[in-house]
Amino acid sequence: MSRFPGPGPRRAAGGVRRYVRRAPGTYLWLAVLFGTTIALHHMSPEFEQDFLRQRSTNIHELSANPVRVLIASALWIDGGHWLPYAVLYSVFHAQAEHWLGTRRWLAVVVLAHVVATYLSEGALLWAVHHDLAPRSALNTLDVGVSYALAGVVGVLAYRLAPPWRYGYLGGVLVLYGTPLLTGRTFTDLGHFTSVLVGLACHPLVRGRGAPWDPVAGARSAAGRLRRP
């Protein structure tokens, strides 16, 4: 019996390699997050909180070291669970990078991360000044990659052809709008803002090909599978 894999597994492995190679920014970022997540697992809970707070985009750190913390906060996952992000990055970030190209994808990521951070923290500062939030909120822990992810989720609405685009967009607005209406935390505001930033990135999608029709794509894939 042959020990070598058949054409099916080899074809699948080749497809995975091509998928990863076409999204270098996505998977380099994931590799960094994997390393920092391992580092977090070797920290004591007390040290971890202090360590992350120094890399947090809270009001105190944004006032003192804005560029440093905007970059550093996007390199750590609060909670230390990397695998779900690997799935989300492969589904959303990689698809956006394939479609837009690395530079345009990165522009969406940076815009969503920066705009949502400043708007949400600005709203929190306003709440502190009006005694609607404690002063301790000025130094709250706020790291992670979810604002950038929400921005990419938003811009991907333009990847779909109507009417699928409208169903996708409605689901995204419900997903991110419901927590904003019910919880009304500064992170809920940041996530919803990120989606709006992604939608505002429409100029970046021009010239990136016709929108994708899922039904036509499924029929094309079925036709390829039926070929001998």
C-alpha cells in the first residue's frame, strides 16, 4: 500500500497553501498573535493585567504614547484564546486581503482601529467628565484586534452582489448594533463605529472586480466537481 497521499489530499493541501500565500498580511499578523498569546500564558494574572494595561488604548496611554499603544494594542488578545481568531481571520481578513490587495486591506484595518479607538475613548472621556463613568475608566484595559476585524466585516459587504449584500449588511448591523443599544459600553460603540468605517471605505473597493454572486459561485464549483 502506498504511503503517499492521494491526489485529493494533495490538492487540498495545495489549495490551503495558495490561500495563505495570497494573504501575507493576515497570516503574519496571526503568527504574531500566536506568539504573544503563548507569552501571555506564561504570565501570572497580576503581571498580565499590568503588562496589558501598559499596551492598552485607554485614555491615559493614548494621551502619553498614542502611536506606541495603537500599534501595541493590536498585537495582543485579551483572554488568550488564539484559535477562534485564526478562524475569523481566515474567513474575513484573508478574504478581504485576497480581494483588495494587502495595501488596501491594511488601510481598512488601520482606519477602523484608529477611528473607532479615538471615538469610543472620546465618548468615555466625555462620560467621565460628566460623572457618568468613574475616573478609574481613564486607565481601563483596552487591547485587542476586534475593531479592525469589525471594519473588515463592514467593507466585505461590497464583495457580495445584490441582493445578497443587503442580507449580509442587515445581519452585520444587527450583530453589532444590538449590543450598542442594550449594553451601551464604549467597546460596543467602538465595534459599531468600526463597521461604519468599513462601509465608508467604499472608494477602496473600486476597480477590484465585479461583486461575487454566491449562487453563481456555487454552480461553478458544482460544475468543476462533475468534471472527470
